[in-house]
Amino acid sequence: MSGPCLQIGLPSGSLQEATFALFAKAGFNITLSRRSYKPAVDDPELLIRLLRAQEISRYVEHGFLDCGLTGRDWIEENESDVETVCELTFSKASRQPTRWVLAVPESSPIRSVKDLQGKRIATEAVRLTTKFLERHGVRAEVEFSWGATEVKVPDLVDAIVDVTETGSSLRANNLRIVEVIMESRPQIIVNKTAWRDPWKKEKIERLVLLVRGAHAARDKVGLKMNIEEIQLKNLLEALPSLRNPTVSALAQSGWVAVETVIDETVVREIIPQLKALGAEGIIEYPLNKVVY
């Protein structure tokens, strides 16, 4: 590859599909062959590496990657010295942050973190769990889990610390959440040396602007409509908008066009209301980006 290049690490696994979709809305179309971990992207200045989210912050810190997208949880677990330039909220199953929780079997006598004194805990996030116990003055044995952590209680360990979005997997395994240790959202992080490079910093800032705009547009739609000018005041009072709506005169005297951006969740309620207020030719359209 000739010319300057920005190396970025994106998460494989559960976040991969959501990440690719977000980058596509931002204008970066990523394609991946079935057996490759080196995706192609339609930007010659980007080189993408697909890695486990657990590893990305370490590779960014040590300069093997210029920047990357990974969870706040893995940045803290790895104690990575990186620059965070953007926080997002998306995950594999919802639009909520993921949570690291302390969980035990429903029948367990453990009711608080204090009850873990001298107990055994399995988790993939050993450092996060150890620090959590230290903050509460509890000494327990924390062992690394390679996966399927839910099935290890109560036969192998007394409790687990695991990541969850909806809690459905915990409930399916008859587990009860004792305490939430932390919430985690995806972060765009940068190597500190790369951040001091003028070209790389500008490239990262442009990428973040587009990704942030795509992220902001996920729950928004655009609305266009026409209305008689005499009824405009009532319509504007009823219309929730991201910013003040755009109002422009139509060729037909006494009529105006109104355009705005609103939350998608209110569309089904607001369109009949707008129609009742005299709006005509109402058009709803999806958005790729909303840049503030």
C-alpha cells in the first residue's frame, strides 16, 4: 500500500456485525472473506485488522495498531495506556451498555460481596474482579475462565463474574445477579504516539466524526411535510425536533415546507397528529448520519 495509512483494530466475534454496520453507515464499506481476518475497506488510507476485543487495547498501546474500537472493560482489564477519543453505545443484542455482574445460583446463600470472603470465583476479567474485591475489603480466590462461565457454579466455583446485556443467559442458567461491577461501552482508542502525528490525528478525527454521526443517526428519522402558513405555529408547537425545524416557502402562495429530524420511536404517534394539524405530503426517510 502506497502513501500514508492508518491501522485500525476492530472487534471480531459478537460485536463484529454491529461494528461493520456502523462503519457502513459512516461511509466505510468493509468486506471480509470467510477465512480471512484482514478485511478489505473502500478507503486506501485505512488498514483494518480484525481481533478479539480483549486484545485490541494492548496492540494499540504498544503501537502495533494506531487506533481501535474495543470496550471500556477490556481497556481497564488490560490497564492499557491509550487515548480515548470517542465513546459509543451499541452491542450485539441491544443498544444498552454491557454489564459485568457478580452472579451466583438462585439457591446460594451469598447475598452481597461481603459473603464472598474465602470463596472461589471464575471470570474472564480477573483484574477487574480482583480490584472490585479489594475495594470491598474481601479476599477470595479468583480464577480465569476460558468461557462457558455460567455452567461452573455451583459445582466448581461459588460465584462468577460475567458480562451480560439482557441477563437472559444468566436466568436460563438459574443464576441471580448479586451486584453490577461495571458498565462498559465501546470506545475508539488511539495510540499516544499516533495521536501526536498530524496526519494520523486528522484522519482519526475525520473517521470519528463520521462514525459518531452514524451512531447518532441510528434512532432518528427525517420528516418532510407541507402545511398552510396560517397553521404553522400549531404544528411547530406539536413537533419534537432535534434542532429547530427548517421552514421554507413553497411556490404555492400561503404554503410552507417543514423539514426536521425526530426520534424514530415517536413517529407512529406524531404522524397522525401532524396530519390532524393540517400537514400534507408527509415523508419519512432514514438517516445515515447526524453530525452535531
